[in-house]
Amino acid sequence: MRRDHVLLAVRLLSGGVFVAFGLGKFVNHSSELASFKGYGLPAPQLFVLAIGVVEVVGGALLIAGLLVRPAALVLAGDLVGAILISGIAKGELISLTLAPAELVAMLLLLRTGSGSHTVSHQARARHPADPGGVPVLQTPGREDGRGPARGRR
């Protein structure tokens, strides 16, 4: 149980940071665009928007506990890029401090998964599941909940 609480904290904190920084790409767009132009990336306008979407959506997925491993993988790639392009190449402090810490968190989530405190885990706990793990809503009539009773009159 303690492990699940730690993973929840990692997901919520990391996800919150990603959402905040991702929203910053839209709210402070001109400042972010100037930074991306300084990195020498091709199509900096596109990069700012794409990275903003990746960070907002990825962070939200971490917070909800949905698709945690794929989100962590994409966000880890984002962080490697930030560390290399703005941290090591440009010496930006946040990319040399916070980004590596977030990368460690993403590697942890890649290894362990989301833990049990997730939206999908809670949904499965409330509804019976078929062998494939897909929630099945109960319907009156049959004992297995899969439709009207047959052969009963």
C-alpha cells in the first residue's frame, strides 16, 4: 500500500509540473517562442506548440493514472531533449535541475507503472470485469449480466 501512495505522489507532482510548464508554452507563447528560436531548432513555432501539447496531455494522463507508461515514455523523451538542448547546450538552470529530477520520476513510472490509485483501477474495482479486464456493466436478466435471460418465460 505504501508503494502505491509513493507512486501516486510521484504521478501527481510530476504531472502537475508538466501541466504547468506545458500551459506556459501557450500562456507565455512569445517568451517560449523566443527561447525555442535561441535553441536553433527548425520550425520553433511548431516545436513550442507540440511540446506544449505533449506536456499538458502527458501530465494530465499521469495525474489521472491513465496510460502512465506510454505517457512517461513520451515525457522522458521530452526531458532528454530539454536536458540536451536547453540544459547542456545553453546552460539553463531549470533544464539542469528540475528536468533530470522529472526524468528520474518518468523512469520510475516506466519501471513500476501507475500503482493502484488511478481512475482506471477505481473503475475496475466498482464493476465486474471480463477475463480481458474490460469493465462489464450489469444488465438485468442473466446471472452474468450480459443481456436478457434466454429461455425463461
